[in-house]
Amino acid sequence: MTLGFYPGCSLKGSSREYAESVLAVAKTLDIAIQEISDWNCCGATAAHNLNRELSLALPARILALAEKQGLTEIVVPCAACYSRLTVTRHELLKDPALKARISEINNMEFKGNVTMLNIIQMIDKYVTPVLESRVIKPFDHKVACYYGCYLVRPHEILNFDREEDPQTMDELMLKIGAKPIDWAYKTECCGAGLSVSRTSSVGRLSGKIIGDAKDRGAEAMIVACPMCHSNLDMRRDSINSYLGEKVDIPVLYITQAIGLAVGIDRKSLGLQRHFVKVTV
């Protein structure tokens, strides 16, 4: 079976190391992935703040393209993209008139027979059966698994893991030899899209996340969202300013941590692209 792959905008730009690590892990573990041809932006935050039809038409076109290309399951590594595609599918399938209207706008029929997997679901479903047997160098570090907002909310639509204390990423980290910590900020907001307009707010919100992880002995943060990674990594100066101390805990995508454990070289995982040096 071939999985569809929707990279979204971030994985082609500011978070290219995420894409590199996803594709490297898939190749190493023999998972066939096919990028959706002619994909477009999902609309992210901007579209559903401005125009409801646009916010549905953009993700619906992506899903319709996947259907036309014969894909039935697609992996969506960006948590925000995953949320937009999943919520759009839910909204259109419950409202036939709206579904028809969006199909008309796109000049492309949306049937709703493609399902989405976030990166944690993809790993849990397709990697877990072989993961422990493929570990070459256990990732023997204390880690804080940070899920953020979008992977688990809205729970009634996404229906992924527990809303307040999710465990799937923690369980996957255990399989590669890591030691997930019990901590208080697993699903707290990092500041998301306020990174440019209100950097000090991001420093405060992300600072609480980094600070709690540090206080509980974490040696690395594990994430599955480009925006979360950007705020926790790139905005470290603002975080350190809020905390009043320099904290050098690196932030890794879950695919980078798994990649290291199964023997993929650091450059192929994009670890050299981080702002906070990855020392684990």
C-alpha cells in the first residue's frame, strides 16, 4: 500500500527538516509514500478567520486531488494542516448541500473517502510493528513529549488519544529507548501564529513549556508540529528572556528522534538546521 503525503507549506520552507526526517524514516522502514500532486495550501489559520467557504474549499481540493490520484489514506505531518483537513472532511460529510457547494467552487468532486493520519498515527500504525527490532542506537534520554493544541483538539472530531494527557507519543518514545517524563504542559499552547506579531507572548507561553520540561529533568523536547517546533526552537532568545536564564534543551521532531534510533545519519534528518544545537 502507498500512503499519500501532504507536506503543506511549512515542510517545504521553514520546517524542511521535518519533511527530510519523515521521508528518511519512511524510506529506511520501507513505507511507500507518494506526495499528492498539485497540492495547495490548506488555508491554515488565515482562511477560516476570513472566509468560511474558502477555509473549506482549500482543504477539500487537497482531498479531492488525493481521491483522483487513487489514494485512500494520507499522512499529514503538520498538526495544523491535519486539523484543517480532518475538520473539513467532517464538516462536508455532515452537510450534503455544503459539500456540493464546495465541490462546485473547486470544480472538482469531493467524495470524502480519503482518511488522514497525523504523523504519530502513521508511526503507530505502520512503524510500531517493526520499530523495536530496527533500533540500532537506543535514544537513551529523558524526553518531554509535547503535543500542543492541534493534535488532540477538537477531540470530538479528531478522536485522537486523550485530550488532556495524551500518551501515544510517549509510548513510541519508550520503544526507542527514551524515558518520557510526566509533566504539566503536554497540550498547552506555545503561542502558535503569534510568533511574529506578539513575540513576547510566544516567549511567555513557550517559556512556561520549556521551563517545566527543564525543571523535570528533560534532556530533549519531542514535537510533531512545525509551528510548535518553530516557537520552541527559533524563539529561544525570547523564551530565555522570560525565564531569566539560558536553557539549551533541544527540540526534535518525533521522526528525528526515531531516525537517530534506527541509525539514520544526522544530516539526512536535518538536525543541522535547528537554532538550538541538538546535542542528544
